[in-house]
Amino acid sequence: MKLHLRTRHVDLSPALQDQLREGIYRALGRVSPWIREIDVVISDTNGPRGGPDKQCRMIVRGRAIASIVVEQTGADVRATVAAVAERAERALLRATSRSRALGHSLVTS
């Protein structure tokens, strides 16, 4: 599972970036066999004007399922990323259970 973390108008320390990556891996660990790649973009919706709005957009590309896109905006980067990761996990669980119910095999190669 590859994870790409990018920012727009948000400065994140290397330590915070590592914490966010670890949190994403931990949240999606249960469904990681079905994930090929994750793109995460953290942006400041107010841009240089400041303000508390940080947006996290996560695109999860699966092995045998369609891509999943989850977005959320919040004041705290850590909490927003954690919430998006949890929602992505739930969406992946739904998608994989639907795929199994329809008789599709989930390829993990």
C-alpha cells in the first residue's frame, strides 16, 4: 500500500507528517490488503487569510474495487485526518462486502 501525503497552503512539520502517516496506516490496517494506493491532500480552505478551516481529501484506490473519495473540513489537522481515515475504512468495508456478495474475487497481488 503506497501513501502519498501532500499539502496546499499548510505547513506541517516532518514529525507531524510522520504522525499523520502512522495514523492513516493504523486506521486502514484492517483493510490494507484491498488498498493499492492512497492519496491524501491537506489544504487550508482560507488560504493565506488564515482561519481554522483545514480540509483533508483522501482518495483510496483499491485492488478489486472502485476508488473511494472522502473529504472533511475541520479546525484541527490531526482530528480531521483521523476522521477521514475512519470514514475511508468504513467505505472500504462496505465496498468489499458488496464485492464478495456479488461473487467477485478480491485479488491481493
